[in-house]
Amino acid sequence: MPTRRVHTKTRKGCLQCKRRKTKCGEERPRCIKCIKHGATCSFNDEKSSLVVIDSTPYQSGRRHHIDTVEQSLKSDSLSNPTENELSGLESNDCSEYALTDLECDNLRLMNHYALIACETISDSPASLEVWRDHVPNLAFRHAYLLHGLLAVSALHLALTQPSSSKPLHAILAVRHHSVGLSLFRPHLTAITPANVGALFAFSCLTPLYLFGIHRTSTLPRDPLSEIHEVFTLIRGIAVVVTTGTQWLAQSPFGDSLLPQPSDSEAGLSVQVEATLSILATKILSSIGDASLRRTYVAALATLRDCFLLTAQRPGVKMTVVLFPIMVSPDFMKNLGEREPMALTIVAHYAVLLHWLRGHVWLEGWGKLVADAVTETIGREWCSCIAWVAQEVSVD
């Protein structure tokens, strides 16, 4: 039985060969088949309506492709194709333009961000407009921000959708955030009016991602190590605000900048004032080293400012960012070493997280950290966190 000839299909042949349904040799400027038939070859037709998509990587090929499309749009043959050209196009040619699974995933994530996830980032109708309309436009000009939006969208799905889809969305979130962070970091040494908005937006997304991603873990959690890691990464992006405050104040993000409390001498509730007073007394009575004592006094003052800011702007998620940004490196070192005084202060910070437990990103964090501190510190510190235990017990 004779062996059947193998036919290798080509998708880049001329229009005339496609119309004849014969294999094109793709010779330029005129293929052999057209020469044999004495036909005009579309390869030699300067008004061909075919648009060849550049196959070079996205960043280098994007401009070339746009120029090619714009040139084709000016051609009469694109708006008025001939009958021969229409009959020569096969339906399976569209497979060259089929979206990959990754592209479909990214489109789905952007759709989820625009419809739902952006609302979980904003804290007011004005900021919602910024995150829904302005930030995506920035993201299409700054790749790290685009990955940041996709990461937060995927993470939101992981936290809110059925558990069966959580691993997939968590993996997508980690991948996008990792890529975004690697692209983001080099810009921290070159902050300008042109990029400060995108850098600030990514910086705002990062704390939400950090708090949210730990909630997707299937491994036993270590809340004290996790909160120290979150603090450390948040501190790393603070340079965007400190460097670009003046530019940001004149941008759509102006209302998102966290001010210092309008009146640092204003009073707090009786319960909060009482527990902060207990902490201040404990610092003075138990910390002998003068330098370490100053570290804790400064951290306690920052904690008080955070409570004041929360009272002035209730429900605003970004109020929890102030504390990790403002505390000193020495405090961070003592927190990493799990010194009782540092843990006790962080237990009070956890109350702020607990008050914001209705936000999907912060759900469960306050009680988790406060309980971990209670299990770690000795009995002599229990009186310092009695109010904390009472607050986080409220669902």
C-alpha cells in the first residue's frame, strides 16, 4: 500500500494560493505557484491588507506593531477588501490570533479588578474613582503596577471564592506580585514626577497584598514572624511617600496621603488612654537602658498617633501603615527578637487591625497577633494587655 504523502500546512502563504487551496512556497517577491499560473501574487502587492504581527518580545515589538497597524488603517484595501481577498482568507487563519491561557487569565483578573476588587482598595467615593479609572491607565504605562493590580485581583479571588479555586488564584497572585516587585524596586532610586503616581499606587497595594497573602497559606501560621515580615516590607516602600510627597499632593492621589493627626494632644477614649498610661509606666519601671527606653517611648508615641488618626478617619485601611513606617530600626530589631515590651506594644497595634476586621484584607489579623503575643510574653506582662484581650474578643 503506497505511503500517503505528508502535507505540511502553511499559514503565511499568499492570498492567491489560499484562494486556490494550494500550498504556497512563500517565495518572495512572488511565489512559484503564482508565477506558474501567471497570476499576480499578493506578496508583490504593495496594497496588501495583511498585517504581520511582529514576533519580537512585547516591549521591543509593540511600537513596530502599532506603526504597522496605523499604516494599514490608512490603506483603502483594509476598509474595502476585494472579493478575491475575502474568499482567500481561511477561517483557521484566526488561530494565529487566539488568546493564550495566560492572556485569558490576565483579562479575567483585570475584569474582576475593575468590577469588584478596586472597591476593596478605596476608602471613599473619591478614591474609588481614582482606583477604578486613573490607576488602570497608569498601569498600562508602568508594567510593575499592572502586575500589582493583577496580583491583588487574583488574591481577592483567592480570599473570597470557593476553597477549590483558592490555590490557583493564590499562585497567580504570588507570581504577579513577585514580577511586579522585581520591576518596582529599581525605580525607588529614581523617583520623578513622571513615575511617582505609579510607584505610590504600587506602594498602596503592597500592604494589602502582604496582609492578604498570609491568609491563603495552608501551613501552620506564625503570626509574630508574619507581622514582622509585613512591617519590614512596608518600611521598604516608605521612600516613595517621603520623596514624592509634594508631587503626590498635586496628583489624584492627594487625598490618599495619610496626614499626621490634626491635634496630637487630643484626647482618646478613657479605655485607650488608660491602657497607654499603663504601657508608659511599664516602660519607665522595667527598661533600665536609657537608649532602649527612648526607643519604646517613641514607639508608644507613634502608637498613640495611630489611635488618634483612626479616631479622626475611622474605617480607613491605610491608617495601619503609619506605625510600621514610623517606628525605629531598633524597635524593629527588638520585635524580631520578640522582646516582651516590643510585643506588648504590637499587641495594642493589633487592636487597630481588629477594628478593621470587616475589610477582606485584614480579616482575622488583629486577634491572631494579639493571641500570639499573649502566648509568648510572661505573666508579669498580662496586666499590660488586659484591655487588648478584651477588645479582640469582640467579634
